[in-house]
Amino acid sequence: MSKDLHILSFPLEILLKIRPYLNYSSMCNLLLVSRCWRDVWEDPVFWSKFLLRPRCFGRDTDLETILNTNRFSTIEVLRLDFIDLNDWEVLKKKSNKRSLEIGGVHQMIDEEDFACELLHWESVSLSEGFDGNSTCGYDDAFDYVETEQPITAGQMAALFQHITDESEMKCLEISGCDLRNPDFDAFANCSKLEEIQLDLCELNSDQMASFFKKCAERTKLKKFNLGFALNFEHHGFHKLHHVDPTLFASGINNIEKVTLHSFGGAHRQMEELFKTISKESKIKEITLRQRGCLAGVDPDVLAIGINKLEKVDISNLNLEKEQLEKIFQQILIKSNLKKLDIRFNSNFRHIDNYQKVLEAAKRKITTFLHT
């Protein structure tokens, strides 16, 4: 017991450092060691970072009972596979509105009410449904599944319409949703958030053009992640090639961190983007995930643009030999790069003076990934 007491006498800062190494089951076991241990580890500060998934507590335990439990009173991340009318009223009363993940909602929840409540949460994730095997923790993986009552088109449209510069929401993540519905034209209001992530979603070209236009004019966005496309009619590609290249480049250029997946055929857009970056840009980090997307982009333009950024991931893009040579020549002249990932570009080994270029790049760039 004396050893137990010695451990519990550690400062709170030390115990908080230990906490991330313990999963939900381990934390529950700590509560069973002794009354003394329970008094210490029951403190809500140790539980606030857990991803709380009420369905794991059984169907007989309602959301209000769980949130009224002392250890979960300050929980920051809440995942609900489905929100019924009772859960909805509980959510509205919750004071600590940090992160909410939703798979489906009752169709009788008023559209305006739905939008106004969600905009009080700092981070919201909406999907067609999710499922998983683990109970709680930092890294509870979930798989995409279909839910019986997904978020309605009216509820989603109301959310987009109500986003303003004053909204408390900072981050919106949407997955598994076809957003091409004309009622979703207000999607462009997402430019007023700080972060937007789309995965397995689909936007039409007019919606994307409107969004990039808003971003070009004025945006609060710091992070934009355009994930894999939902639309299999066009081989799963976002139709960025239908968006005016100048408009696309101007919009993207105002966002600090950009990730783009699945945008086949957008060569003119990429050329214009790096032309814009080479002059002046707010972008600090860019990740491109479409093989061949930089084919034909002027090597000098690409080299200057990439070296204006701080972190660049252009792995597995099948870059041309001349493009790679120009990029590394510019690195030796002037570069802001702190991290560069060019793995799986087979032409890299064929550039002139490969070994010397490799060693020089390692000296200039803090994190350089090439194999």
C-alpha cells in the first residue's frame, strides 16, 4: 500500500503524462485497485480526452446518465451512432461542447434546431454511419457502414445555410455523403470555418467553383482536406478540371494547409496553382495524392513554388526527371522547405549527380523522405 500511495503522490502533471498510455479498460481497472486509487483516478481531468461512445455502455444506459457520471462530466469527444429525440435534448443542455461525431439523427429533429445546435460545437463530424469494435480511447477505429436514418438533406442544407463568421464551430468533417444536391449550394459558407475535411463525398463543379471563389475573396480556413471521391461514375475523381484554373488557384492559395486526393485531369489547375504559389502564397503545407497530377507542369514554376512552402508531400506522383532536377537545384539556391516527401518517384534515382544532390538535400531539409 505504501508503494501505491507513493505513486499517487506524484504531481498531477506527471499523472497526466502517464494517462495517454492507458486505454479505457486500463483506466477502469485502476479504479478497482483501492478506494484511494479510485478517488484519484476518478477525477474528470483524466477522462476528458477519451472518445466517449455511449452505445458501448449497453442499451439500458441513456446518454444523460452517462454524461452525469462524474468521470465523464468534462468529456471532450462524443461519438453518437444515432441521435434520437431524447439524446438531442440532452446534447442541447451539455455545456462543454468540444467535439461531436454523428452517424445518423432522428428525422423529426427540426432542421433549424439541428443547424443551430451543431454550430455551438467546436468540431463536428458527420457521416452516413460508423461502427467499431473497441469501447473507448484515443484511437478507436471505425468502419464505414450504412445507417437506417442518416442525416436528412434538409438538416444538412440548414447547417450550411447557417454557417456565419460568428459561428462557434471551427472544424467540420463530412464523410460518405453525396453533396451534389442543389439544396447544398450554401456549402461555400464552409469557407467561414477554420477547417473542412471531406472524405468519400461528392460536390458538383458549380459548388466547388463557388467555394473557391469565397476562399479567394476572404476565408478563415486554415486547413482544407479534399479526400477520396464518392462518385464511381467518373472513376472516383473530383471534377476539379471543370473549375476555372485561376479561381481554383486563388482560392487554394489562401489556405495554410491543403490536402487534395482523387482529382484526375486537373493539370491546368495544378500549373496555375504553382504559378500563384511562386509569386505569393499563404500556403505552408501541401499534400497531393493523385498520381500524374503534375505531369506537364513547367519544371521551373514547380520548383520555385514547392520551395516557397514549408512542408510538401509529393510522394508517388511519378514526377518527371527534369521537374525533380529543378526542384533540387532550387533547394540549393533558396528554399523554405522543412519537410519534403518524394518517396516512390522512380525518376529521382536517375537525376544528374544523384548522390551529391541527395546528400545536399539531407543537409538543407530537416525531414527529407526519399526511399
